[in-house]
Amino acid sequence: MMPPDSKQPPPLNAFYRERADRFGQAEQRLGRLVFQLSIALRSVSVGAVLCVAGLMAEPRGYLLWALFAGLLAASTTLLALRDRKTYELRRFEQLRTINEQALARAERRWDGIPAAHARPPEGFADTSTDLEIFGRASLFQLVSTAETSAGVRELKRWLSEPAPPSLVGRRQTAVAALAPELERRQELQVCGRLISRGLSPPAEFLQWAESDRPSFGPLPIWLARLSACVVVLLILGLFSRLVSAEAGGIALCALGSLHLFVTAASGGRVYQAFRAVSSGAAEARLNHSFYRLAAGFPAEGEILANITAQATEAMQSMGRLEKVVVLADVRRWFLLYIPLQFLFLWDFHVVALLEGWKSHSGRDYRGWFEAVAELEALASFAALKHDHPDWAFPVVTAEGPQSIEAAGLGHPLLRDEVRVANDVTVGPPGEILMVTGSNMSGKSTLLRSLGINIVLAQAGAPVCATRMSLPPIELATVMRVTDSLERGVSLFMAELGRLRQVVERAAHTELHPDRLLCYLLDEILHGTNSAERHLAAVRILARLASAGAIGAVSTHDLALCSSASLADHSRNVHFQETIVQEAGRVQMTFDYRLRPGVAPTTNVRFLLDAVGLPALEGENC
């Protein structure tokens, strides 16, 4: 119990609701400011155009020249200020959205949580469907805060492929260090979301950065440098009266015509280089911020130390690219860009700087992006730990008992107020956990709780349990089996096919015991008659036990629990219902608590009452 004077943290729902409201208010203020700046910018631009019109009528109007220069400076300042405030507006908009989505996660409101399109690998599709790993209302939808496509892909791989115990431990260290870093994790989400929205990789930028082919040969670049020097000398000569106005004007017009021809002939390649930078990075400032945030995370443990080192290198390099892109952005300032381009071939100088950055850092970009993708996957697990501090980091080791032991195990996709936790042990090798109980009592939920927490454990994430330990596990599930009219496969044959895969995997792990096979079978062979189901189930489970696999099986076949062939391999547990009669109707409730032994009752009376039929005398209830 906490001391009376200590401050308890607010409930998770209230915490995220307050943050979303605060960022929403800042978003509204900035929206009004951006609108006002846009109006001011349009007014100044109109004034500058009127000044140009006046100068065309009176070129020697010094006051007009001064006013034009002032309006040009004001336009540049207002544009830069509007861009900065627009970025802040987008940032607060995304922070509001991110906290609203965090609130939806806390309440398990699936329609309010973004669902990235992450299809499970082909060999993992059945397990994903059984355990709700990918798809709507899934583990991936609950966990993922990754925004870039690389981050989404990395997290998907982690949830599909169990990591070796040593890597699990390193990831847990990183996740524990990232969990308190809420502000920085959400800022990283903002940058990742604004860069690519998590939809597609910056393929065009990567293609440009890793290409050995320059945008231009050396001749256009040196021509641009030489002509720029000539223009500067001509302007100095005109101001110092060393060159006559007539000769200087003719020379400048000739150079301007040459530059117009060069721009028209090579503008496409200039545009391609500019577009590659802007499309892949979205904005160099965002990339700079992205890596700066990544570099600022605590370098605790081997994984984070490597990530922050690469992010620091990327931040410095992207800072140099950001400065070049600022020069490229002059294209947006039309009144400034036109004289710079046609007097100095501005684009060619910028492209030369971009090519210099590419030759120095371009081939390192993919590695930096992948490193931050790993950080996004770790941050997703860290968000889970931050929101559920009572969830434990499991012990995954090949040196301990060859069994799964969990205390306070619950289903992570259920809300805290409805989740019921149980202590569960599966194993040692050769033992079958037989789970019995009425319909709706919690058998399937227990099996899915085991499976989904095994996936979390071997990915390096916290698990929905107060304590959990397990060896390296190869998971096999048969739960949500469907028939197929298209393929002519009945429900019974479809389930047999899935069970055959489990038996084959048990035989393989028996010969190659790098991982212990854990099978989870829900209502085994429910697509056939009871006699055949019993015989087949006994044979299959006996084979799995003899192969040294561990597993849990839910069943309504109470005879299976007392089968002589499985007596030495079974451990029975059950869920129990409470049946009461109120107002002439039978009511059934569940506490979802796991108890030892075989279920002592069935729910026949409730089922008959549900269809309006009274139970006959002697029917077990």
C-alpha cells in the first residue's frame, strides 16, 4: 500500500485523455495563427507584384526599389515563419491523434486504433488466425506504434519469428529503458508518421541515394560555375562603371538566354533529383528530427547503444542534407528563384551539393533507416510496458525447466476490468494439460492466452502475467479450422490436415530439439462423431506425448481425460459454472477461474432452457 502523502499516477484513460485535450487546444491556436500568416503573405505578395509593375513603368524609381526589397524580405520571412508554424500545427495534430489512439488502446476500442496492413507470413497464417496475431482486433493492432513501413515490417517479423533467448534478453533490456520515455517515443511517432505515414518505403530516395549514376556530368556543373562568376563580374563592373550599361545589359541578356536554354534542356533531370530527395525524406527537416530523436534515447544495452550510434551519424549527415534542401526550396519563392536561376543557374549548384552528399553518405542511408525501424519495434513494446507496468518480462532460457510456468496469466486483448488471470503450468515434456468445462466457461480463452503470451515472450515484449518462464518454444495451434467448398475439403478433413502438420512438427522437434514443441488444440476433432473422435484423439495425443512435446487441449469429451492410454500423460484442469434458477428461468454465470481436476458438471439444463425445453428427469446438469 502506498504512503498517504505519495502521488498516485492518474488512471491510464484519464492520462491520455488529458494529453489529447491539451494537444488539441494547441492545434486550434496554431491553426488560427497559420491562417493569419497566410493572409499576410498573400497581401505582401500582391504588394510586391504591384511594385514590379511600377518598376517596369519607372525603372529608376528608387523608393519603389526600396519598397520592393522590403516586401521581398517580408515575404521571405513570412513564408519561413508560416512553414515553421505549419510544421508545428501538423506536429500537434499528430500528437493529439496519437494520444487519442493510445486512449483507444487502453480501452481496447479497436475502431479507434490504426491497423497497418500487415499480412502474416505464409507459414504463420494459421497460427495468426488462431491466436489473433494479425488483422483487426489483433495483437499487432494493439501493440504497433511503428509508423514507417520499415518499422511495421520489423515488428511483423518479430511477432512471426521467435528470437533466440539471448536476443530476447537484449530486447527486454532495451524495452525497459524505453518504457519511461513517453514524450520522446511519441515525438518519434510524429516524425515517422509525417515522413511516410507508414504506407510505403522511401523507394525513390533510396534509389537516388544508392545510385552511382550522377544527375549530370561535370560539364554542366562547371559551365554553371563559370557563368555565375562571369555574371558576378559583370554586375560588379556595372556598379563600378567599369562596364557600360549598354554592353553590360547585352552581356547579361545573352547569358540569361543561354541559362534559359540550359534550364529547358536539363530541367527534367534537376527535377528528378529534387523529387527523389523530397519524396523519400518528405522533408529533410523531418529526417533530421527523426534521427535526432532516435539519437537522444538512452543508450542502455547493446541494442540501444548500436541504434543511437547509427542515429547520431545519420543525424549529422541529415543535418548537412537539410541545409542543401533549404537551398533547393528557393524554388518555392518565385520572386527570388527566377533571378537566381536565370542569372546564376541556381539549380545546378544545388544539384552539385546534393551529389556531394550522395557520394559521401547515400549508401549509408538504408542502414540508418533499418536501425530506426528496429527502434520503432522496440518502442511499440515499450508503449505496452508503459501502459501495463504490472506486466512482467518473462524468463526465456534453455537452461531451466522444460515447461511453461505462468502466474497471473491473462489475455492481453481483453480490457483490464474484464480480464481474469490464472496460474498455469504446461509441461514437462510428454505431459498434456486437459482443459474441460462448459461452453463459454473460458477454455478457448485460456489456450489463446497461452499462445499469444508465448508469441510476446519470444519477441522480447512484456507478457500479460505477473510472472512467466519458458524454454525456447515452437508453437503449433489448431483452433479456428474451417471447411472449404471451393477446395472440396470438409471440416473434419481440414482439421485432420492441421493435426497432421502438428504431428509432423513434433516428430521433427524430437529429432532436432533446439526448441520444445508446444501445441494448443481447441475442441480436438469436433467435426466428426464422438466415437471416432475419441479414438483418433487418443492416438494423436499419445503420439505427441511420446515425442516429448508439451501442450494444452480443451475438450468436452470427459472420457478422454480418463483414457487409460493417456493416464500417465494427462493433467486435468477445468472451469466451472454456477447455475441458479431465477423467475422460473435457469441462469448460468462463470468466474473463469481455473481449478484442478475434471469438470464435475455440464450445462445441459441451461442449453435446454435456452431453446425452451425442460430438462428430463435424470439428465445431468
